[in-house]
Amino acid sequence: MEHLISNLARYFQWRQQSNNAVGDDMSIRSRRTARMLPYLFCLLLAASYACDAQLLVTYGSKGVDRLTYNGTVLADASRFQQDQIHVGHMKLTDGSGRVLTADGWGETNQGTKWDAASKTEIYNFRWGTIKIQFSQKSDALEINISESNRPNSGVIFDGASVYPLTLHFPTLPRGFVNANYPQGTSNTSAPSVTVADFGTGQVVDVAPDASKPLYSMLWPTGTGDAAYSVLVSTTTPDGLPEFYPRHDRPVLPGQTDSFRIALRFAPHGVAASTLASDAYSNWSRQYPAEIKWTDRRVIGTAYLASSPKVDQPADAMDGANPRHYLGSGMDLRTPEGQRLFQSRILAKAGEIVRNLRKLNAQGVITWDIEGQQYPQNTSYVCAPDQIAKAAPEMESVVMDTTPPYVGKKLDDAYFSIIRDAGFRVGVCVRPQRFTLLPGGGAQQVQLSEKDAEADMLRKIRYAHDRWGATLFYLDSTVEQNGRPLDAGMFQRLAAAFPDSLLIPEQSTPRHYAYTAPLKSFLFHNETATNADIRTYYPDAFSCILVNDSDAKRLLQSRAALVAAVAAGDILMAHADYWDPANTRIVAMYGSAGRSPGGQDHDAKRLRGSVENSVGGSGSPVPLVEPALQAVKSSHHNVATSE
């Protein structure tokens, strides 16, 4: 502002001198005035811009002293001296990778200094420096941080947690459900944009650069009120909840790493996409969307079995039908029972085909081709490559000697009936390893990320190459601590099967670049892909599980679900039987303007001769017909998430 006033004074001084000049030619004066007008306009524009700013920041002897926006005091170091700049957890390692515990705390240093001229706090350490600089640009406070490792330090600086200031909101910001929860994320899983709407205004914590890992968060102070420290960290902060990703940002000897965040203040109602457009565009360039899936029709769900209620050896519960396929009344230990079982499975495939046609679906995922011998959390085996061991009855050769079943195994015949009718088929896959136990039980063994990726790759390849599966529901896509598996894993899996759609149960925003994550209307009342995700991934879409939802809930959320379908989301509905909700789902697609018959080229390629498996009228082949009535009595609602 002082610079602006000085320039204005110079201009008016020049005008006075020009007017007093003797014999000054009027045309020359006019030309001079014309040349100065753009300069004057810029000065006035700058003055207007400065006057419009509602953010007021003053500085003390160690960073921000006071910060107000639109008259609301958000920072006041005179009242809260603990809010001043501090550096917390640091991580350094030696040449062998050993963490140096003596260098683990930033406030243990060789001195700090506040440079008032550049508004920079400088921390000195034996290995180098950390500098925190403030710069105001209208209603944005930018914080520039540099971490320098001396050439001869002999250590690798892996990162530090820097707390430049603390914001005391007048009330808990909108969407912050608990004052003790951190807000924000690592930019490796989502754009680093955190919105805090505090009623009289809002602040958006933005880290625009996505090229290197960085935590930029609002960290609760632990006082129980609406106070949050601004946290910028290049290493995993102390106390970070387990479901956040972990990473460092190493600085080698002789190197300097610099990065920036911005606190952008605005009135209530200004969209985050406006305030953080640079962060969103940088994110999509760093992690571009690679998924290309044009078919957004319904995906059917099919459950061939039901899980037991208690964990005990299967033979003690049901030796006749240990995998609980398609209801009771079958003893698979006898030839008659095996024949009835096969006929029911084939009848179910024919029924699925008819329901897929009525739904105008693109295909169906069979959750439990291996049956459900064990209770949750092991009920869904999701290991198609182990089907011979997990469910040997599905590997039996079909007894029907009429075409097209001659010589086929039951599972092959089941999938071929659906696939040859022109529909995609799919199965459930887990990143855990299904393991049978000596006592007759089983468990899903948690794997390392590397082994989990290899395990899913093998399972997907088996179902893809044997059954032509191209739809994969990926169940329980988390590490043992509940953290979603890294999106890069799914990027590689999707690249290995470009003709397939991956639907992970748990995800981060980055997963939308490669997959269509699950949204559960059934369990969590989720109705659509989050709007902010489409800010950086315009074609992102989710698969929304609506099967088993009652009519009242569907009616209450009809408008939201129709809007989701119109925007490109996919609804998942029962294809194993005609659920009354299916009629409403078909109507939703009609209301959303999703015209029937919009198949992609792969679905057309898969369409074969329906008459080989199902009669032209949709009737099953002879062996299947007698079992239809028995199958109809076995319908059940199934909880599909563990």
C-alpha cells in the first residue's frame, strides 16, 4: 500500500509540473497524459483490489501475530502464545537407513530467527535449515517452506511437521463432525484441498503442487473447541490416523526442497473449485484419468448361496449341501442330489439372463461362485482360482448330455449361458488369501501390498481367461489397519485388463482414475459420486449397490439416484431374481434419459447364439426346466459387504 501511495503522489506531482510549464505544447501534454492513463488505471485498479481485501494479517516477533477475515478474529498470538510457529516431528536417517532419534524434534535446534523484512522464520539445525515465509496476496495467505540439507551433513533429511499458525474458528466448521479429527489428506490420494466454512466466511487450505508427496491439513489442537493448527508435513505426522497413507519426502545432502501452501479466504458459498482450481488441475495432470468405460447400464448382482450363522465345520451343519447353494432339499452326496444341484445352477443362469434383459443390463457379477461354506468374514471366498478346492461340486461335469453341455464343467456352463446371451460376466475377488484350516474352518489371510497385488492379478487372470469375466468386484480392499490399498495397485491391475471394469469396495479419490469404486446405498445411503471428484475427473463414476433396498427408501432417494444415473453412475440390482425394486430401477434409468440398447463393442462381441443355451423364447434347455420351481423358493436377501 505504501508503494501504491508513493506512485500516486509521483503522478500528481508530475501533473502539477506539467501544468506550470511555460510554453508547454498542448499536444505534447495530451500525449503525455494518454501515455500515463494506462499506468493510472493500473494504480487505481490495484487500490480498489487492495481495498476489497477482507483478510488482515499482522506479524510479531515470531510469525503471524493476528489474523482476521471479514471482521472475525481467527488468530491472536497475544492471547494464544502457543499458537506461534513451531516445528514438531522430524525424521532423519543415516547412510544405512537408521532413524536418528536425537534429531526427531524441531524445537531442539541451534537457534531460530525472525526476519521481519521478508516475513520469514529461520530454524537452524546441525544438518541444515528450515525456512517458513509468509506472503499475503489479497485474501490469500501463502506459506512458503524450504528445507535445506547441508552438503556435508552426512544424513538424509526425510521430512518435518511444520505448524505455521493456528486458526480459532468461532464454531466448528461445516462438515467437521468432531473437533478431535484431523481435516485434510496427503496429496498422494486426493487433491490437497481442505475447506473450513465457519459461517462468517470460509478458508480453503490448498497445496497446489501434486508432483511430490505432502501432507497439508488442519490439525486439532486437542483443546476440544474449534481450534486447528495449520500443518504442513513432508513426513508422516505423529498421531496420524491409521487410514491415512504414509510417506516421506527425502532431501539428500546438498539439496533443498521447497513447497507452498495457501490459505485462501472467501465468503460463504464460493465453490472450492473456484478457490482451488490450480490444485485440481495440477492433480489431474499428475494422476490423469485412465479408465475408459462407456457402458453405464445396470450391473446385475447374483448370489448362489447363503452364509451360515455360526463358525463351525460345515459337515456339522449341512453335510448334504456344505456350501449352502440355492436353498435346501439337495443331498450332493448322492447322484440324484448332484443332478438336481446341476439343474438348479443351470436354471439360475437362465433366470439371470431373462432378468438382465428386463433390466437392460450390461452384465452380472456372481458374488459367490464358490458358495458360502463359512460365516462372515470368510463367507465370500472370492478366489476363483481355488474353486476346485473350495467348491468341488461346481467343478463337476454336467450330467446333461445334450448340447451345449457335453463335456462341460458346471461353472463353465453357468457362465457360458450368460455370456453367450450377450452379457458380461464377473466375479468377486479379494486381496486376502483364502486358506483352509486343519480343523475344518477357513480364514482370509491378510497379505503385504506386493503379495496382495500379485494375488488379485492371479485371481482376475484366472476368471478372465477361463470364463471371459470382465466385471470384478474387489472385496475388502484394505490393509490390516483399515487403510485403503494404494491406488497405484489398481492402476496396474486395470492396465493389465483393459477390457475389464474393477469395482473396489474401499477407495480414495485417486482410485477413480482407474476404477469405478463401490457406493453402497444399501448400507450407507450413498447415492452418487462425490461432486468434487468430478471437478478433476469429469468422467468419474461409481457403482451404486441398491439391491435389497426397500421401496420406501428408494422412493425417498429417487431424485438423487436418477441424477446420479444421468451423470454416469451405474446402479447394481438383483439379477438372480426379479426384485420388486428392479422395476423402479428400470424407471429411474428411463427418467435419467439413459436410452435402452446402448451397448459397447465388447458386449456385442460377447453376444453369441442364445439358442445354444437358452431357447429363443428365453426358456431353459430340457434339464433346466424341472428345477425352476425349486429355485424360485430359494430367493433370499444377502448382505454383500463384510
